[in-house]
Amino acid sequence: MSRLGNIGGRLYRGEVSIEFVARKRRWYTISGLILIVSITALLVRGLDYSVDFKGGSVFQFTAPATSAAQISNAVDAAGGGNDAIVQKVGLGSSASWEVQTEKLTYSEQTKVQDALASTAHVSFNSISASFVGPSWGSQISEKALKALIAFLIAIVIYLSIAFEWKMASAALIALAHDIVITIGVYALTGFQVSPATVIGLLTILGYSLYDTVVVFDKVRENTAGLLGTARSTYSQAANLALNQTLVRSINTSLIALLPVAAILVVGVGLLGSGELKDLALVLFIGMLSGTYSSIFIATPALADLKEREPQYKALAKRVALRASGGRAAARAKAKAGKTVGSGTGTAGTDMLADGGGDLGGVADQDAVNGDVDLAAAGLAATQTDPPDERVPAGRPAGTAAPRSGAAPARPGPRQQPRRTSATKRRPSGKKKRR
């Protein structure tokens, strides 16, 4: 439990890191497959619009003991069509039914009303019949489209001013991802699209962008002044920001999904079909998709856009060069430590890492300093020698002067051999008498 409790702090400090950006191809592949399925379902099956959009007749009545199959068969037999939508609203004795059919004439509507009254065992007048024209639904769709366009324009302007246009582009990519997936789920499952669905769709756009903006703000903080260093690439800094905000994103999503799930359960299980169910359903799907896109799509897309800039390409090369140099220096240090000992190996590795020119320069400088020291020592010795111990002209350079008290050597064509005190000196050219 302690590890789970400290995981947020460890992610924030970089002690534990999940590679989201580095595995972007995997996330792109998963999202691509989901998008393909969603678009295919939208093109093949289409959306099931409610009567508010396509127009038609609506019948409402209370009959707790009647089943949906009985009502559907009665409507089909009366000429209301076999594609009628039968929905139960509420539970128990207060449960009521809502039947939606295509546009019917007055006589057809009367026949369907009689058939429902006979099947449900209720009076004719207890069945409420109304007609909804398609113009109201088209007006709702038109206004929703205008609101969506205005919303996107406002978001692009705000993100471009507060951050930059590439962050705005990445946020729009994630937003389009969420919209297509949500609509695809509706097309694939056959959920009915009502005005409440449109309202919920507009709501999840703001929620998805909220989570994305939180991550982008941390990315901007981590990448400030990044070009002046070679510590990490833009992708690495963005991945760190994503890890630092991961726990907050998950907690926010869970807290938001719990009440939506409660509304969905209450709307479907207790109240049956209706506006509340349609609103909760689109919110639940959109929030899940928005949480996924803010983590796996928005930030990797931003890193892709930024890594194409020349300065960040150069930064990536510097980071790679620094990393390779550090590994090479570590290997050379370890190798030198094994061969010549830890201290000498460390010094040799450092000089090799600095370059052969520096090593040669140090050796040359030492040689020059040695020659200067020797010349200074010879000059001092010459100046301090006594007059009688100076080297004569015939003595080779580097020979020692005679000891104190001994007769100085005679000058001659060649130097006389040095005699010890035990040796008896004789004049040159005379033989020893016997």
C-alpha cells in the first residue's frame, strides 16, 4: 500500500517513468484501429436519430403489465411500421411507454392508437398522440454545428496565445479523436441520438480540452530553457511532464466518471429511456475517450510536431552525443582501472577523454620545463665554483674537478688519468728505479 501511495511522488520526481511518448507508434496504432472501426460503422450503419431530428408520431401511455414485444407487434399490425422505437420509462406501477413511429396520417395515427389501447387494455383517450416535425430537429442540429465551430475557433485562439499554435494543433487532434470515437460508438451500438446527446457531446469537448491543457502547462514548464542545455530532448521533457500529471489526470477522471456512471445507472435502470439516459451515456463515453486522448494522443502528437523543428533536432543530436560520450568514458575508465589501477586509470581516462592533443601538450610542456631547470642549475654551479676548480680547457665537459688539497692536473694534449691518494705520483716520462 505504501508503494501505491508514493507512486505519485515517485512519478513526479522522475524516480519511476512510464514511456508514453517513446511508445507513440503503439498508441497511434491502437487509436487508428478504433477510428477505422468507428468510421466504418458510421458509414455502414449510420446514426439512429430520434424523432426530434427525423420527425414522426409519438404515442405515450401507462401500461405496467404490457411488454415491449406486444406493443411493437400491435403497432406493426396497425400499419405503423416495423421500425417503431418502443421505450419504457420508469418502473413498477408508474411505468409508462413511449412509441415513436414515422410520420403518419390522421387515419393511420387513429388505427395505431386503437391497437395500442386494445393491447394495453387502456382507454383510447388515455393514449397521448403527438406529431413532431423534422424542422425542429434540423434547427437543433444547425445550432449545435454553429456552436461547435465557434467553440473550436475560440479554443485555437486561446491556446495559440496562452501556449503556441503547435499545442493548439495537438489539442485539436485529440479533440477530433474524441468526437469520432464517441460518434462511432453510437453508430456501432445503435444508441439513439437525441438533443440531449448533442448537448452532452458539446460538454465532453470542454472536459477533454481541460485535461489536455493541464498536461500542456506542465510540458511548457519543463521545456523552458531546454535549448540552452543538453540534458534531455523535447520528447523526454514532455514524457516527464506527462508522468508528473498522470496521477492527477486519473484522479480527476475517476471523480468525474463516478457521478456520471451513477446518473447512467439511475437513468437506465430506474427511469428507463429518456433525456437523462442520453445525456449520461454520451458523457460517460466522451470522458473515457478524453482521458485516453490527453495521455496517449495529445502529448505524443505535440512531441512529434516540436521534434521537427531544426533547433530541437540539433538538441536531440547533442543529447545523443553526450549520452554516447558518457558511456564511452565510463567504459574507458573501467578498462583503465582494470589494467593500471584505479587512480592511474582514472587520470589516463580523463586525459584520453580530453583528447590526444592535450596529452601531447602536457608532455611537451614538461620537457621544456625540464630543459629550463637543467640550464638554470648548470649556470648556478658555474658561478659558485672557486677559481682553482674551474674546468680547464683540455678537460672534457662534465668531468669532476680535482679534490681539495691535490695538485691541479697539468695541461696537456689529453687529460691525465685520475690518481688516488694511494698511488705514488711519478714525473711523466721517467721509469721507476729498481
